[in-house]
Amino acid sequence: MKRYSTFAVVKEALSNHLGWKRAWVAAKPKAKYDIIIIGAGGHGLATAYYLGKNFGVTNIAIIEKGWLGGGNTGRNTTIIRSNYLQNASVAIYEKSRSLYENLSQELNFNVMFSPRGVMMLAQTQHELRSYLRTVHANALQGIETEFITPMRVKELCPIIHIAGPRYPILGALWQPRGGTARHDAVAWGLARACSSMGMDVIQQCEVNSIKTTNAKVVGVNTTKGAIDCNKLGIVAAGHSSLLAEMAGFRLPIESVALQALVTEPIKPCMDVVVMANTVHGYMSQSDKGEMVIGGGADSFVNYSQRGSFHHIEETVRALIETFPMLSRLKMLRQWGGIVDMTGDRSPILSNTPVGGIYINCGWGTGGFKAIPGSGWGFAELMATGHSSLCNAFSLNRFREGRFVDESVAAGVAH
């Protein structure tokens, strides 16, 4: 892998930039791999990367039915935080947040991590009490958070209206080391690193069936032919239930659309991330000046990757009460992603009833922030059969009633 540096840029400038190589090799599938990862999004690529980096396993194929990072990884609003309530959630999200801090240097690829801070607005008495509870829990967990006053909220985000007619701001849960990153760059940097270790990133390769013998995986059939493997990792977000059905088991998830939009670009006016969970809207400003806005998931099961007017209207109508300046902006574009929801709104990182098959899914609306931590833990699970980061998120918890209920604990699953 050619290292990116100031010297390399200057050197290539003198030769009309003709010496740059592809970031990753457009590989063709081999007959057999030690491990196949289904899904070349952030979680799948991170899993492969940490399998190579931490365990020396590089005979890996990462296969993707579309294009690399074309699923939820490229369709989210890029929020990174770890101020959850449950210990298991905090452990994996804080691991991820800490890995994000040095990911650009580690991958030699700028993922544009911006620790600008994340505030979660308390707009009801119930939210205020729950966030005070979270602050105390985070203190015990070693997470840097604090509850700030309405005036401090206004100081950090001057464009906000703290005396809203329906939902006045009573304070906010503030995590100063949260922030955002560039979603495409995360996928591209991980793919480049995987390819440099000799792994095959195979795009436009859809899985048609999963081959098993004596309740153990032996390979997959794809649109590019049969590929054998010793272990299989399913990391396909909303389509995980379809792949699990191919393997002969069921998952307790449902797939719904999550929508987002960006406005026309404007001058810098907001350098923090704001989440307003009561009205279910959240917003940040991109480096290009667009206001990046997200809302709640659709209330019905679907596999749509496009927006719908009524949902966007509900989100924007509520946010305008808190950010009146939004009413003067035009929407530039909107989109949707397919998110996979579990009953307790926590992920599944687990082995399965089929030997050699491991599943990483159920991240719902909070998957982007977890990419490095998810990859770290899931790689350990696949390589060794055990991971302290993944123990609480096994499939068995639904049978045994050991729920990690973040929807109730945190009031929101984002």
C-alpha cells in the first residue's frame, strides 16, 4: 500500500498525478477462503480489518451485493457518541469512540473525525430526570458527560431557541468528546487497509444461498459463483434476516426505513451536534455547510432506501420550533436507509445455531458510531469464539430474557 503523505502529494504533482494506485484491488473470488464476510459496509470491513490486524487472519473475502459502503454506511447522519446507560452498551460504544479518535492515523486515510461534542436536549421533565440518571451512570462507567443548563446550551449553539412554545429546553446531556466523521471515508479507509493486507473486496456479488453440511457452514453460492469457507460472518444490516433464513435459522429483527435530509449549504452557524429526542430530530452542520437532519424510523416494516414527504415534514416541523432559522432554508436532497431493529433496540453480535456462522446485526439507528468497536469485538468473537464486548449481545438473550433495553433506558436508540 502506497502511503499517503505530503511528500507523496508533492511527488505525484510533479508527474501529473499519474502514479497513484487504486485504493483497493478489484478482486475476483477465489475457490475458498478461511473467512467470508457478507456485507462490505463499515461493520463488515471493520471486522475484516481487525481480524487481520489483531489476529493475523488475512485469507478473507468481503463480498457486497452492491457497491462498497452503499448501504447504511453511506446513508446515515454520522453521529458518534457513547453516553448510553447500560454497561454493555457503554463498553462497546466507548471502545468505538476511542478507536475513532486515532482511526485516520491508523489507516493513513482521513476519516474526518470531528470531536465537536454532542448534546441531547431535555425538553420534558421526564427527559431531564433520565439524563441526570445517565450522567451518574456515565460517571461510574468512566465516561465524560455532564448535564448543562439552558444558558450553556444557548452558548454552545447560538442558533437554538431555548423558550420553545411546546418544548422549552430545560438543559442537555453533553458529551464533549462525541462528534461526527465522514461516513464514506470510514468505509474507503477500511477497504484500503483490508486490501493492503491481501484480503479480497468483491463488489456486485450477491449471495443466493448458504451451503451447510451437518449443521456447519461450508460456503456460499453467489452471482459470481460458488465460494467455500471455514467461517462465515453475516454483517448485512436490514438484509440479515434474509441471509439467516438461507442458513436455516431466524432472527428477532424487523427492517424499517430511516430517513434523513440535508439543506442547501450556508455559512458556518453550528459547530456541535444537537439531538432533540422529544420531537425526534437531530442536526449537525457538514464541512460543506449543509445542515444534516435526521428523524425517527418509519413505523411500518419496509425495505425502502428513499425518503417520504410526510415523515420529513413531521421531522422538520418539530425542529423548526427549536431552530427557527431552518424555516428559511431549502432542502437539497433526502434519502433513506434500511435499519434492522431488535426488540430491545440493542445489537446482536453472536454465534448462531449453524456451526461456523456468526451474525452482526440489529444496530437499528445507531450503527455508524459503533463501526470500529463492533469490528474489534466481532473479529475477536469470530477468531476465538469469545469476546467480552459481545457477550451481552448474544442471540440467547432473547430466549433467556437478558435484554439490553436501551430504548427504555436512554429514551432513544440513536
